[in-house]
Amino acid sequence: MKQKLKGNIILLITAIIWGTAFVAQSEGMNYVEPFTYNAVRTLIGGIVLIPIIAIFQRGGVSSENGAKSQKTTIIGGIVCGIFLFIAGSFQQCGIAMTTAGKAGFITALYVTIVPLIEVILYRKSSLKVWLCVFLALAGFYMLCIKEGFTIGKGDLLVLCGAFFYAGHIMVIDRFNEKNADGMKMSCIQFFTAGLLMTVCMFIFENPEINAIMDAKYTILYAGIMSCGAAYTLQIIGQRYTDPTSATLIMSLESVFAALSGWIILSESLSIKELFGCTLVFAAVILSQLGASSLPEIKINKSKGEKT
């Protein structure tokens, strides 16, 4: 129980850092294009981790106790990096067309996607989780769907990113189970994602040093804190808690994103959008109110029946 509490606290700190990073990402779009922004900040995240890993190794301990498989760590880092590249690219392109607060709440919808993936993988999901899924989807409708049942392009791109962030969560959980070294895996994923983003940067954009320097403060915050610190805390925190709980806690980044956007960028939401945010937040809170007494739903592998 103490281990799970430890993991939940680590993931809550992660959510706070990610939430405030939405403001930095939104501001950064005033100076550079999406792939340029992501490439630089992601590579910074990997560079920041190198001396930290070296310090742990110099002290004669692994950066993650019990992590023994170098091969698993390398493969895990590469796979996580690919998911991070796709998810981050969708998100950053979307942020350029929507607000930081809305982007935060849309990204948080990965909380509804992970249980679906778990059911596909024949894991149990309580009825309470599905109630949370319903609330979150209703919140998304209120937050993003306009008259005529249309959705803004930026909102749609961020939603696509949420699907790949859900996959990122599940991949981390899979390699944590295989005892990969969390900190090294995080470092590898940043260099993998950063290199892919750099290729896209030169293919699709025209990066300029002056523009990057103008965005340096937002890039440094996103690189050092959102990438170097938060993604590493995510990997470590997920080691001590289950993936569904992890996604629910980390989805609180949406609340911190909205608060940061309101306080720093003076962003505002309509009554309908605020109600949508409230539904998403309610789904997150409900999911954390202790063990559910509601029945569990499990797919029978052989017959495909619910039990």
C-alpha cells in the first residue's frame, strides 16, 4: 500500500509539471514550428538525463533497483520513443490551433482509452471505470464539439495524440514488468523521439537559430522539466502502481493546464466548455475514490463472453 502511495505521489508531481508545460508549449508556437519545438526540447530532455544516470552509476547503484536487462531497456526505450514521437507530434501541432487549457483536457482523454486497451488484452475493468469513461466522453463532447457536430482541427490533432499517449502508457507498463531500467529507458526514448522529430523538422520546416533562441525559455522548461524530469518520474511512478490508476492520476494534468492557461495566458472558456472540463475532472476524481464495490467485467478469451 505504501509503495502504491509512493507511486501515486510521484505521478501527481508528474501531472503538475505536464500541466504547466502546456503553457510553455503554447507560447513556444509563437516563435517556432511544431517539429522544431519538439525536436529541441526532446533532445534536451535526453541530454539532461545523461549526467543523472552517470551519478547513479558512479555511486555503484542502478538508476532503478532490480533492472538487469540492458537489451530490454534499449528495446523499451526505442519503442517508447516511437510512441512519444507520434503522440508528441500530434499534440504539438494541435496546440498551435487550440488553447493550452483545452489541449490539456483533450489529452487527458487517454484515461478513457487505456481501459479499452486493457479489455482488448483481456484484463479486468470495473464498472466504475466505464462510468468514468462515459463521463470523460461526455466532457469531451461539451468541450470540443461545435454546432453541426464538428470538431476543430487542433482539437482533433490533440485527440489523436491522446490515443498514442495511451499506447505509450501501456508500453511503459509492459517493459516495467520486464524489469527494464526506468531512467535509462527514459533517456533512450528521448533520443529516439528527438532524432525522428529532427528528421521531420528538416523535411517539413525551416528551422532558424534566431527563432529557437527567441523560444529558449519555453523550450528549456519543456525540455528539462516536462521531458527530463516528468517523463522519468512517470516511468518510475508506474513501477509502483497499476496502469489504469496511473493514467487517471496523470490526467489531472488537464486541470493544471487549464489553471496555468487562465493565470498566465489569460485564456477563458465558455460555460459549455467549463461544464465539459468539469465532467472530465469528475471522471478523474470518481476513479480515485477507493475500491469499487461494483462488479468487474472480463472478456472470456476462448468464447468472447462477458463474465
